[in-house]
Amino acid sequence: MVTSGKYVVAQAILPGRPVQNVGIFLHDLASDQLHLRFVEDWADVGDPEDAEVFALLEKDLKEKAKEYGSGRLLQWLLDTCSNTLRLTEPCVIPVTDFQITLNQLFELHTLGEVQAGSVRITTEGAAG
């Protein structure tokens, strides 16, 4: 079954470094569940202090999504993040399997540094 998801790309904006795509937020619009994936090696993103903070981010955001609701958290992040962490404009896409789609988006946007909104995600055969 195909449903709708909304995704944004998380970008790290640190002084003296280029903007880096560091993660994906994929919101299941039907269940209000947030699927997150961030880079695992933060050493390439910033200095050790920045890396330490970013490494804790994924766990904290997952907890906050459960506490406040995924849609509410994502909207708050879109409204307030702009300095060290920025989120791209949301894109609504068809999703068959959220984990597979999250992994596809992660590979395309963080490994390939693709601009948000310029990618086509395949949903055929994604379930199972």
C-alpha cells in the first residue's frame, strides 16, 4: 500500500566549513511517526565539540518526537532551525516502506549531496 510521507534534509552549518547534508527526517503523515537517520561519523562534520553535540542529536530528536508528536516537532524544527542545523523545505513523496525509503533518501542526499526536491524515489517492490 502506498501512503504519503514528508521528508526534509538536515544540514550542518558550521563556521569555516561547507554546508553538509547530515541526515534525513521522514514523517509518516498517516501515523505521525518520524523516521530519522543521521551520518554515523560526525568527525568529518566538525571539530570534536561539534561532533559530540551532533552525535547526541538523533537520540534526542527521537525522544522528542514521541513526547510532542512527530508533526509538531518537525514543524517546530522547520520554524526555528537556521543557525547550526538547518532543514530543507519539506517534500511530500509516495512511500510503500518507510525504512527502505529513509535509506534511499539518506544515500541520495547525504552520500551524494543531492539537493532536496530533485530526486525520484522508487516505491515499486519496496514492501517486503
